[in-house]
Amino acid sequence: LAQAEPAPAPEPARDQPATILVFKDDHQQEVQNYAIVGNTLVDMTEGHHHKVPLTELDVEATSKQNDDRGIDFRLPLAN
């Protein structure tokens, strides 16, 4: 039997461009790694873990800001 080659290690998230979050009060925050859980964005950036209610984000401005930088930011469709 031939030995399978080990899979290459995935690229670290920090090598990817940051996603910019635009809040309704106009401040911005960069995140490297996040997940959307229900109505909450969970910032999983190393050393940064915190939760942001989606109601605090200006979703349209966030989408446009990231689209202008070539980054896809989409929220899951509500059921």
C-alpha cells in the first residue's frame, strides 16, 4: 500500500485581508476571522473574541466597504 501524502496546512487567517465592520454610529472595526451565529457576529480574531449584535452594524455600508476592497461580506438569509 502506498502512503498518502499529508495534506498541506491551511493558510493562516491573518494572511487574508481583514473584513471591515461599519457600525451604525459610524465607527469601524477590522476583523480577521468571524462567524455569524443567529443575529450575532462573533469576532474570532486571535486575542479578540467578542460578540457584536447584527443590529449594531450598518450592513449596507459594511457590504459596500468590503465590496470596494474585493472582500465578500454577506449575511445568511433569515428563515
